[in-house]
Amino acid sequence: MVSIDIKDIIKKGENVYVEFKSWQKIKDKKELMKIITKEAVALANTKGGLILLGVEDNGEITGCDNYNIQNIIESIYDRTIPKLFNDIEEVIIDDNTILVISIPKGNTVYATSAGEIYKRLGKNSKPMYPEDFPMIQSGKVNNDFSSIVIDDTSEADIDNLEVYKLKERLKIRDTESTLPLMEDRAFLKDLHLIREKDKVIKLTVAGMLFIGKEASINRTIPQAEIIYLHYSDTNKTEYDKRVDLKVPIITALDKLTDIIEGSNYITNIQIGLFRLEVKDFPKNVFQEAILNAVCHRDYQSNGAIYVKHYSDRIIIENPGGFPEGINENNIITHPSIPRNKLIAETLQKLKYVQRSGQGVDIIFRDMLFYGKPTPIYTLYSEAIKLTLKSNLEDKNFTRFLTEEQDRNQFLFNTSQIMILKYLKDNGIVTVKDASRHSQLSLEDTIVVLNELINRGYIERNGFKKYILSEKVYHNLGDDVGYIKDKEVEYIRAKDMIIQYLKKNKSINNSKVRELCGCHDRKAKYYLDKMIQEALIEPNGENRYRFYSLKQY
């Protein structure tokens, strides 16, 4: 590293990756080595990072002198279990020497030789305990950061109004739940928002985020922030309104809902005798998206969740990439892996989400059901962006889905809606394309396609190809679309048959099936239609029948 890089790091201050430690102020170097070891363990148990030795907490560079790099390396190595390897580099800034200690991210749990386990919580290192940091069978760490007990907390950090609010909301959302009838402390223990250690009440990270006082959240998890930005139609690069929310999760959700709903315009769709109100941004969709960001954000990052509100779209950005195995191409159907399991489970118990892991499915289903563009997930190295667009693409599609659900008393699932929308937009779909678009396996895709065939919404159109049925085209107000799709299919088949016959003397039904990728009845349909158009003529009978170009 060079001095310019270190200056930039110091300017940004301490964070989950960077710890400053004074060399000059701590005269007992043996005690200093203990402190450095603690910070090294915390970094290794989190994301790895740097210890800048010779820098004060406020960023003042005071430097190091009379040091022995080898002794420091060995001291950290000897004081950690398992042994932690580290590297130290000297960097000179303004005649002061800073020791840059690089700590790699560990693939197991590290502890001090005294058996103490630490992990970074924002810019601070906090102790961990066995019940907070369990090991799973594979030997990897269970990274449910939200279940960690915050040692520097007590009952005084609990906002009793937030506890009351959670109980009252649950009474409304689940009238049969017995949780609201419990005494407050038992209620919070049941939700694992608090734990008792040595007869002292402590809050978990999830507890602080649900029922912590605003000042307590700022003290213990200052990075747990949601920032709302509003942009006008005349200036989409600079926001004209900003709201910073370092408050409990439900309070933040309420405030964001009030703000977004305040300018959430409605479009009416006439369906029979009643009107369906379609908002620019369906309330349950943007709430699910916000709660999804809360569940999956990386609370060890200094970044905040951003909600950027434009007239034509809402963008939600949260720090932390997708969990391992999840990407933009399987996010709907991949089993949920919440980064903060306790937060997700608490939202489920409080009935703010129907079932843990359904959030993305609901976001996609309802956006498409109400005629909106497909939600877009964008993955960056350390962040995820979700874009929800407001424009109503097709009222007829929403009208059709609503009428069919009411008429047949069933609900379209996400996969069915995605395939129907794809067909509406593209006219034809193969099994492979339907699988890719709906994020299902080929086997599950075929099941969904068969369900839609049985309900009369689609029909086969060649070998493993499908189009919307005539009934659907009619309900979508496109009476010629079905005919056009069928005609395009026939024109393609006719052209291939003619080109084949120009090179070969004859063709039979079997060869047409092979050439056009269709079944027996479809091949017969093509051949009969070409006979009617006087393009070909039949020869022979039954299975020996063949066809040749008509001679004039």
C-alpha cells in the first residue's frame, strides 16, 4: 500500500473493515498486543480488513516507534485459536510510520487464546458467545447476524411503545394469535428479541431493530438506516426531499408507506360492474420489497438502505450481495436464504410476511398481475438494486386475469402469470424459453404449461412450442392475434416443405414431422392446406402416401 491509499482510508474513518489503534497512548505494549489480537479476531470472524497501528480514534496520525514487526506478527499468531496468519506493512505519512496489519477473512471461527470470540458490529468489535454463533454440520459459521446478542444493552434500551405497537398490530393481523396476550418480557423472549444473561436482559440485533429506542439504535447499530430520496420529473439527478430513518423496522415501514402512498396515483380498470383500482406502486409490493431489503441487507456494512422514489419507478438499494447460489436468474424460485434469519422469522410471526422466502415471488406476481413491467434485480459486488416501474402496460391483461380468477375461483400463481405475459408479448414460446423466463426446471415448466393447456389458456403449436388460445386472444381484445400466430406458423412450415421438395422429389408425413418439429395431426394439417392451395399433390394411399410439388 502507498501513503495516498492509507490517507484515503483514514479520511473515511473506522468501519467494519478498518480499525484505528494508537501506539503512543498505550504505554503497556503487552496490553496493546491483547487489544490488537481482539481486533484481529473480530475482523477475521467478519469480512477481514485492516488494523492501522499509529492512528488515533479521531483519525489523527501519531505514528509508531521502537517496534518489532516480527514480534507483532508472532504475538497475534500465538494469541489466537486457531492460529491467525497476518501481514504487516510499514507506511510513512508526514514523517510518521503507520503499521498496516492485514487480516484475512477466516473460513472458521477464530478466538483469542483466552477463549474470547469477537465480531465486528459496524465500526466496533463486540463479544460473541456460543449460543450466538453456532456451528453448523458443514463446519461453516451460521451467519445469522441478527441473532447476535448486543452485550452493551439492557432493558433501558427497549422502547415500550414499539412493543405495544407490535402487539396491537399482531392482534389485527392474526386474531387467533396468543402472542399478544403474553406479558411483555415473555412476548419478547418468545420472539428471541431479548435474552437473559446472568439475570440481565440483553437485546439481540433483531431486538434492537424491532423494539430499540432511537438513541439506542444510533449507539449500537448506527449503520441500520433507511434513507428515502424523492426526485421530481424536472430533475431526476438531484433529490428534492430526503428522509433519514434510524428507527425501529415497523416505524420505518409505516413512515415510508405514508410517504409513498401520499403520491401513489390510481388507474381504474372497469371489470364487469365494478372498477379495479390499480396504483402506480401496489402497496403490498413496495412493502414486501422494503422488508426484503431489511431481511437481506448486510448489517456489518456501513451502507444504508436507499429508497429512491421517482414518478415512474421506485429503486430500492441495499448493501450486501446475493447469498451464495442465488442470482438474477433464479431469485424467484431458489429457496430463500435470508442473511438475517431472526429478522425474517420475526416478520413472519408478526404476520408482516405470509411466509419467510415468499417476498420475491409476491413482488413478481403482483407487479405482473396489475399490468406492470417485470421487476428488475441488478447485482453489484457489494449491493443489490431492485427497480419497480409504475407504468400500466396492458389493462386488458389485468382485466383478463381478474375475470378468470373470479369466474373459476382460483388464483394464478407467479409461474403461470409469467408464462402468459411472455406469450402475450412474444406470441410463441418454447419449453426452454418458458423454463428460462419462469426460472423453473424443464420438468416443472412442462407441468405449468400442461396446467395452462388444461384450463384452455394456451395450446400447442408445433413441437414443444406454445401459443395463447383463441379464447385468451379474444379476452385480450386481439381477435386477429390468434389467426396471425397460426398463419405465421403455417407459412414457416410451408416454406420449409417447398424448399425440401425443390431438392427432393417427394415428402411424406413422417419427414414433415421431422422437418417442422410437429406432431402427426399438425403435419397432416399443413399438407392438406398445401393441397387446397394447389401447391402439392398426393400420391399413394395410407402409410405409403407421399407428396410432390404440383406440376403445371
